[in-house]
Amino acid sequence: MINVLKSIVLGSTFALALAGSVSAASLTVGFSQIGSESGWRAAETSVTKQQAEKRGVDLKFADAQQKQENQIKAIRGFVAQGVDAILVAPVVATGWEAVLQEAKDADIPVILLDRGIDGSPDLYMTMVASDQVLEGKVAGEWLVKQAAGKECNVVELQGTTGSSPAINRKKGFEEAIAGTPTIKIIRSQTGDFTRAKGKEVMEGFLKAESGGKNICALYAHNDDMAVGAIQAIKEAGLKPGTDIKVVSIDAVPDIFKAMADGEANATVELTPNMAGPAFDALEKFKADGTLPPKQIITESKLYTQADDPMKVYEEKKGLGY
Amino acid sequence: MSRLVPGLRKAAPQFVCLAMILFFNWLAFPGFFDLRIQDGRLFGSLVDVLNRGAPVAILAVGMTAVIASKGVDLSVGAVMAMAGAVAATMTVSGHPLLVVLLSALAVGVACGLLNGLLVAVLELQPIVATLILMVAGRGIAQLITKGVIVTFNDPGLIFVGTGSFLGLPMPVILAAALAIFAVAVVRRTALGLLIESTGVNRSASTYAGINSRLLMVMIYAFSGFCAALAGVIAAADIRGADANNAGLWLELDAILAVVIGGTSLLGGRFSILMSVLGAIIIQAMNTGILTSGFPPEYNLVVKACVIIMILLAQSVSLGAAGWLPRRVPAAKSKEA
């Protein structure tokens, strides 16, 4: 009897000790990624894996190939495996209540990456995301400073019509230039976030604004459209970066190459490191139970030609953008 | 000449539409017809219409033949992405231009052959058979590029997309050459007649001695070739292969161009030049929307309204009611 008690006590102290070491280092975390819809998404995946490796987290990765049912299956799988936490980059906003309740019932904290969901905030521990309005604002503030009170006509390449980054990045930029009557958006069209459409739409802008002479700056909702537009500006016989200033958002490697060549002026980073803050919050929670705020906003950092773009390009190139 | 006059009369609705679209473009943006020389090439909105319309025009040339044979090729957009991906990755790994171009075009032909085999030999319905590659092709393209936009700086390949010849952009030259070649082949030989006959009634044509199986495989292979050419141009234009977006939904634009051109989706009579004109009409509308300064929320609605009007203008019953200057097509003769 005593022996049995002893072994139970021993066993539980051992288990406790084990649990202690688990919370310190080897967490097992499931990550349900949307898929590889864009270069940024691929970079987010590789940065998440890097962050996990750096912190000694055992990351279980599931690629949902843009399908919610795959994500739900993956989350159920993680719950069944009894992971310590689940990271989800939700592909759509709705339909998560049931599966996230299952995770909650199993006491597994869920952290949303990059996108939010419709539904009770009780279903997840926190959400790590960028502030898209702020991104637009940072770009706008840069332009206000650059224009320095001079007249500046801006053309805008919007993202896919109706998408939340397009709406918010437009809003933020407009807020930033609102107090500066010399800066005006004279044309705004959608370039669907792609290079080809960015180039085609910019060609139209250049024709419509007497060969581009009226245009002082281009604001593109993502770097890919800016890269396409830069080619259109060159083909029209103007110098991108000098004749027409180029500011965009995302900070993908190719825009740093353009900045190094003097063809783009500034970009606002949408950091692919959403997992870093998520792991920080998780480690703190596991250590002493501190609950993070419901929303963790990542930094929207501005890069210009002065920030050694070639070096950043080399750093970012390997991330799978 | 005697054949040209009825041909032109038949094309009247399309020419009227194009003229009207150009007129509205001019109203919305008075500089629409301005042309100037920039770096040794013509520069202006009209050139943009031709240049941006070239990939869809090239797709429409192949699509016309497929639709005339009572088929449809939904895979052309995905084949564009694959050909672009192959061209970009091979260029990056240092292969010479000729090898790159031939490989990319060969990929297109191979995809077309696959479609042709599924349709003509295994007798799958064309819409289903080509849907397979429409879905899988984009995935294959993403595998080739490993999900990133593969960028290149090879001047030879870039020339295909952005160079110029005789003052016109290369894509326009390539599209024109392809269209003229295709028209010459189908109309100077019996090939066009054979395609039409297969499209109207395949079994009757087979009994009449036409090797319809081989003919259809060749037609799909040609469509694949056209798609690959458009894909190389699209990639060269942006100096990169964007597997996610290259050629996305362009199969629908190509089908629309063929329909605007007056070729029936039920097969039979077709006109390659009219399909090219259809592609130009679509692009004139797109470029017009871009230069007009409308908010982007209106793009699709404006586009849809214009398309409805174009198709109504071609409508047989409206023409018969005497509303529009159009002959009721009684004679089932071939016209280029």
C-alpha cells in the first residue's frame, strides 16, 4: 500500500517536473496555415517554422490548401493529439464556432494569425494581426513629408475591389493626407494586387494624365502592383522613383531590389513574423498564466532607400516570398 | 473581293460596336486617340488596346478552332501560367532563349494533346476534359515556380513581351502573325471546311472520310500552342512568372471574344479574324474603363452592360425584326 502510494507520489512529482520543463521549452504547437496563396503567405510559413525552431517549439504544420474544411480537420487533429496550443490563419471569417469550442473544451489555447473571425472572442486567446489602416497611414505620412508642402497629384492602385486590405489601406492613406490640401488623389483604380494588372492600369493612368507629367506620386496597395507599374512608367519614358515617386505596402523582396535601383521610394512592411508575437504570448501564458490582450498588433515599419535595401533584399529572399 | 464584301457586311455589328466603344472612350477621355513616338515605338491608348488585347486575341485564335469543332478549351488560362512558369524558371537557370521558347511552347502543345486525347479518343465532354487541366495546370505551374513569382532579367525573353518591331509592340506583331497564319492555313486549304463539318456533325463527317479524331487532337494541340505563346508574352511583359494570377479567367475572355466574333458555341461556321476583332472590342472596353476615371466598383457592371449590348446587336431575331442592320444568315457558306 505504502509502495503504491509512494509510486503515485513519485510518479506525480515526476510528471510535475516534466510539466514544468514542458512549459519552459518543448511546447507542441499545431499550426493550420491557409495554403500558399501568395508569396507573403509562403514567407509567413517559413518564418513561423524558423521561430518555432529558434524557441525549441515542436511545430505541427498543416497546409489547408485554401479550404476551411481542411483547417477544421487539422484543428480537430491537433485537439486529438493534445497539443499545447493551436495557431490558425483562418481562410474565411465565419463557421469556426464549433471547432474552436472543441479546442476550448480541451483547454487548448487558440491564437489567430493575420486574420480575424466572426464570433465570440472567447473562442480564442488572442489574435496577432497587422493594422491595415495604419499601413496606409504610414505610407501617406511618408508622402506628406516628402512633398513638403508642394503640389502633389497622386495616382492610387487599389487592391481587389471590396477586399479588406484594399478598403483599409485606402482609408489609412486618405486619413494621412487629409490635412494636406496640396496632396490630391487624382486617379484610383483597382489593380487586383497583381503585377500584370498594376502595369496595365498604370499605363492607362499615364495616358490619361498627359503622359504622366501631372503625376507626382504613385501609391500602390501592394508591392507587386508597384513593380508592374514601375515598368509601365519606364516604358512611358519617365523615371520611376524620381519623376514619379513610388510608395507601396508589404515589403516583398522585389520592391527592395527596385529601391536599390532607385526606382521605388518607400514600402511599409506587413511583417510575415506573426508567429513570433504569438509564441511570446504563449510562453508568457504557460509560464505564469498571463492572458495576452485580445489583439496583438504587429509593427508597420517603413523602409526607404536609406535603409540599405540590398541588404534587406538578401535577408528576405530566402523566406519563400 | 466578291467574298470580302458580304464578309464585311456580316461584320457590321462588331465594327459598329467597336466604333461606339472607341467613341465613348474618346468622350470620357479626349486624348484617347493621341499617338506619339516614345523610344522608337508608338505610344498611346490605341496601342495599349492592341498590346493588352494581344494575349486574349492569341487565345481566341486557338479557341475559335476548338469552338468550331463543337468543343471548348477551359484550360488555356492555366496553360498560360504553366508556359510562363517554364519559360521563367528555365531562363533563371541559364538556358538559351531558343531552348526556353521551344520548351514553353512544347509544354502548351503537350497540354493541348492531352486535352485532345481526352476529348477525341476517350470521348469525354470537352468542358469536363479541359476542366481537369484548368484546375491541375495552375497547380503544376505553382509547383514549377515553387509558389513564388519567378523574376528574370534576360533581355531576349523580355523583348517578346515589351520589345517593338516596326514601331508596334511585339505582342501585337506576334498576335497578327499568328492570326494571319491561322487564317491562311484554314482558308487556303480544306482544313477550315473539315473543322466546320466536324463541328456540325462529327459522325457524318467521319463517315464522309474525315479523320475527325486526328483533326480534333490537332485542334486542341493548336489551342495549347496559342495558350503557351500568350503565356510567354504575359510572363515576359511583367518580367516574371506569376503562377497564381497569370492568365487567370482569361479562358472566359477568350470564349467571349469568340462569341462576340459571331462563332456559334454549337460548332460549325467560324471566323478567326472576327474572334480577334472580338478580343480587341473587349480590350477597348477595358482600356476605356481604365482611362475614364470611373471608380473601380463600376468596372464589372459597365463591362457587363456593354457585352449585353454587343450580343443583342448580333441577335438574329432583333436583326430580323429590322431593328439593326443585319442580314439573317440563310446561307451556310464559309466566310473568313
